[in-house]
Amino acid sequence: MVVENENPDTLELLALARAGDAEAFGEICRVHGTPLLRQAVALCGNLTLAEDLAQDTLVEAWKGLHRYNGRCQFFTWLCAILLNRYRNVLRANRLRPAASLGARNQDEFEKHTGNLPDHATLPDQAVELREQAVLVRQCVQALPAKHQQVIYLRFYVDDSLEGIAAALGFSVGTVKSRLFHALDKLRKMNAFSAQRSDFKMKGGML
Amino acid sequence: MKPCTQNRKLIAWFVANALDARQTRQLQAHLETCEGCLRYLAEISNVTERLVATQSNPDVQASENFHQKLAGKLRAAKPDSMGEILAAYLRGILLNWRVAVPAFAALVVIGLTVAIWRQPSNAPSPTMAGIRTAPVSDADDDLSPTIANYQRVASQSLDKLDALLTRQGNRPLPSMPIYTASTLGLAQESF
């Protein structure tokens, strides 16, 4: 099964890149560089680290292009690599996720991730939305890594269950099961309970 | 009121657009009558709505510097060699316990089978002893007078068989008694 709604240009470039055409892969980097960087910033909240993550993701994709089987969006596959690299960085540096850092870094995280969809809201509402966004991210980052992956790819990268399964190398059944458990755990967290904002972090990391 | 246990997954998948049409119809019919499931649906919907609402879109662009640095990293990197591809493939297989465990079990079974098969028998059967004879040479006087030995020599050359029989016929008789209880394989007590 090959994903049907992939951009034809990307498909053509991928075919060339697979045959060893470095320029074609360079063009892919041009197309996906900015979206990938945005995902990385949203993930880690640090532009310098995000740039490194996005670049290393594209390098890893180039080195392992033969592993991409076309069963998910190419961008979903890139995001799955990005998630793994971010987890490795956290492990290596024993960092806590950006969204769970202290107030100073929190400001930086909010600055980078604060462009929420509704720009026309009042300043107070915008601040509230931003705070909610941080809380939601904290909740997601408190989940086990396997649940974070599925939530991230489903709601922030927005691919089909089949695409997510292909990108992560699992069956659709596994993805559905993890999706249920992740949503159920989030439901139980205070941040998702109505009118409650006294969320306490569990301190998990990706 | 609690949701029905068997419907919790279906509700979560329904909210995440992961339910087929038939299941969706069945669940919707159930939701009209079950207050617990309806409440669970509202809670899960709240989670997904917040996840979607807080989807951030950082206002950053990959700069020219980003691409130049990336180009440098790409130049330094080479696509995986066939060896690396194979190693990665095998690593992927071996890290998957669903494949690794049966493969390991199969290897153990094969190893045990080979070990048992190669184990030498301590007490060869009389028939085998009779068949396993010494290599044929010109001096076949020592060959025991069995049918198998005669057949083997005959298959090589009838002249050889003739010579062997002549030689063995000219040998002096053994001084030991031939027909004893032990040579006949009879127990001493039976006499």
C-alpha cells in the first residue's frame, strides 16, 4: 500500500533521491525544512536545538532513505525520526522536556510556541490560550513515550492511523490501542478536567 | 455513572476518527441510551479539542544559514552501504521479539536435533557390526566369515572371493571350541 495523497513533486524527488541524486534530496530539504523546523520548535521550544534536530533528522532521512516505504506521508516519516532524535537528545543530556522547564525557559517556550490559531482574540484570552497550550503540552509530555508518539503524530502532524502505523513500524491495531490509552490517560489529568488548572506534572519525558 | 467497559475504546476511536461506518452507527445508537458512555464521550472530546486547539505553529522559517549548515552535514554523510542496510534490517528483526523468540526457539530445536543425530551409539547392533567390515585389501584373511563380507568381496571381484574362500579354507581350525553357550548367545543358566 502506497500513500495516495503525497505531493507528486515529492514523489518524483524521492524517486530521484533514492537513485542517489543528492540534488533531488536537497530540493526535498528545501520543501520540508521549514515545516520540520516548526515541528522541532514546537517540540523542544528552543530554536538552536530545534535547528540541530531538524538538520539531523534530514541527514538521517538521507542516509536511511531506503527505509522509507511510501506507506505514510514522507513528512510523517520525517516527524517520526524527529521524535526519536529528540528523545535521544533528552536521554543523552538528561534534559527535562522544554515544556516542563522552569519559568525562565518557560517564557522562551511560550514565545516560540505561542502562535496559536486565533490571532484575533483579546490579549487576556491570548494569554489564557497560551497558558492552556503549555499545560496541554506538559500533559502530553507526562505520558509514556509510546503514547506521546501517537498523540503527537495524530494531532500535531495529522496523518492517518495507517500512516502513523507505517511511520512507527507498528500495526494499525497497536496504534489504535495506544491512542485509546493515551487519550484515556490525558482525560484523567487535571489539566483536562473542566475548570481546573492546578495541574501537577508527573515529570515524564519523551 | 460509569461508561460501559466494552465501549470505552470505541468512544476514543470515534472521537479520533478511527472508527468505521458500521461501528460508528452502532455506537451512536448506544450513546442515545447510555448516560455513562455519553459522559465519557464528552470527556474524551474535551481532550481532543484541547489538543487540536493548542496546536502551535511557530512563526519560524528555515533560514539560508540553516540550509547551508544542513548541506554541510549532508556532504559529510553518506547513504548507508549495503552492509549497514543489512545490519539495520537484522537489528530491526532481532529487536522485534515476535520474530526473535520463535527464531531463537527454532535454532535451539535445530541444534538439539543435530546434537542428538551426531551422538555416536555406544552399542552398535549386531547387524551393523556385521555390515561394518574392514576395508578390502589383498590380505583379506582376517575378514570374518559372514555373508555380508562375502557379498562385498564378490561385488568387487569373483576372483577375489574365490581367493578369499580358498585362503580361509586352508587355514588351520581354531583350537577354541566354536559352539559354546557364550558364542551361541545363550545364557549359562539355560544349560
